Amino acid sequence: MSLPRIAVDAMGGDEGVRVMIEGAALARRRHDRFKFLLVGDETRIRAALENHPNLKGASEILHAPDVVSGEERPTQALRRAKTTSMGLAIDAVKQGKAGAAVSAGNTGALMAMSKLALRTMPGIDRPALAALIPTLGDNDLVMLDLGANTECDARNLVQFAIMGAAYARILHDLDQPRVRLLNIGTEETKGTDALRDASEQLRDASGDLAMSFDGFTEADKISRGDVDVVVTDGFSGNIALKAVEGAARFVGDLLKRSFASSLRSKIGFLISRPATELLRHHLDPNNHNGAVFLGLNGVIVKSHGSATALGVANAVAVAARLLEDDLTHRIAADLERVGEDAIRQPVVRRTAQKGEPA
């Protein structure tokens, strides 16, 4: 079965055309159903395609004269959306010329352009950035939001939970993803008003939602494998994600240093190489690449800027899977099932004035 075309921003990422085309070609070799719309400098794309005949026959090129730089502000990028490879890839989704778009470019610009072009789904106030984090369990963890919204109320968090659960059901074939809210403790009294309100609402609606919700989790437990979806605001989520990535790099660098410290250590490395290779594979971000902007009227996947061809291929595969299983329809169905009234407006707690009891 053929899938809708996937628009690839061929100019995005640290290495641009070469890696993006190699990644698309690898994805095509793995799945011959994939078709592509390659967006960017036509001359450079055609030159890169000469090395990948399998991709060339399954692709169309859309020329874009401009590129969004990594340092560019979202407001600046928005003004050039109609001429940049990123903007035209997103517009292809809006116009129905592609089913999804993949970019490794500027995250802020990608979010701003996507939100303006595609708008949020009915029942969703804000889109959220969701990504996969390796765990000790059988599946990667879905975590959101990871930077799209620095401040969130309870209503936002409940919507994120619904979207994250729908995403986890597609990626991991789960009937009831285990969903938790990220907090500073697991007790119901811990955390902000928004977290406690969101927990209460999710418990009340749990019978109508295809998820297993059981309150809070802490940052040191998110990789244990006993939860499938972790929900938080973009500020906390981005910090947690970078802490996890930093810890993974620390472990890798520490192992390299330890094994190189003496002849005995080097011999030990040779003996333990199968185990260290498994660890390296598990911690390699390219094997978990492909963050998704959930809540938009279209599928937009963000590849890591430093991703290799393998990472880009995995991001393309994520986009294809979400198209195949119709993510937006699943989210809409879950929102309809729980009902708008069940997702309450934020609770406004009045601060006591001077002289009044607190």
C-alpha cells in the first residue's frame, strides 16, 4: 500500500542536503512504499540524488531559494515562509501535496510556521512537542511537552496527556498506555496547582480515555520502563530531556575514559565489547530520532539537527507510521470521547489580600 508523500526539508540540519537525502534514501530502501517531496535547492538535491537511484525514482523536487538558519528568530523565519525550504515543506502539507513534513532545521521556526499554517486541532489549545526517550522497559518513553510551551495550565496538561497517549498507542501498539505527570514527588499534595488540577481531571476522565493514569512520577524514574507517557510543561520537559541526554553522554564518555586508562582496561573492553555495543546502540539518539508536534491539523516531525542518515531515516519512519495510523483522527476521537466539559478551564485561585486570612 502506498502512503501519502512525505515532504523533506532537504536543507535543514547541521549537514543539510547530503545527510537529509541519505536518510530519505535509507528510509526508502527499508520501506518501498514511501514517496517523497524533496524541498530545497534543486541543483544540490539533483546532484545528491545521483547517488541514490532508489530515492530518485520515488521523489519529486520542489525548489526553494532560501533556507532558515539555526540562529534565526521564529518571527524572522515566518516572514520568509513562502521562500524557505522549511516553509514550503509545511505548506505542502497544508495544501495536501504531502501527508507529512520532516525537518531537521530550527525548532522554534518550525513550530511557529507549522502552527500558523496548519492551526491547532479543534479541542486543542496549544500544540506540544513530543519525543522518544530510551528506557529499561520494552518500549521508548513518549515525553511531552519538550519546549513548545514554557508555561502550561491544567487544561493544557490534560490535552497533552490525551495526545501523548494516542501517540504511544500508535508507536507501541498499546491499548492502555501508562500515563504520568512529571512532578517533584508522587504524593497528591506535591506540585503546582496546575499539576494537581490536571491529575484530578485525568482521574475523573480515566474511564473514558484509552490510558492508564496513576498520578505523578519523578524525573529520576522516567527511564525505569514502568511508564509509557510522561506529561509536563515545556520548560520542565526541556530541562529533563537535556539532563537525560547529558547523562547518556556522560556514561559513554566515562566508559571510554575507563577502558583507555590501562592495558588491563583495554583487554577488559575487548571482552565486554558486545555489552558496550548494546549500550551504545541503546543510548544513541539516532535510534530514537523524530520528535512530533502533536495537536496540529497535520503531521510535522522534527529531526535532531545533528542526526545521521540513520536518524533521519528513523524520523521519516515516524512520520510514515503516524500517517498510516491516522494520528490526528485518533486524537480527535479521544477528545470527543472525553468531552469538552470534562476538560475544565484553569482554576483561578485568588491570593489573599493584606489583612485577609490566607
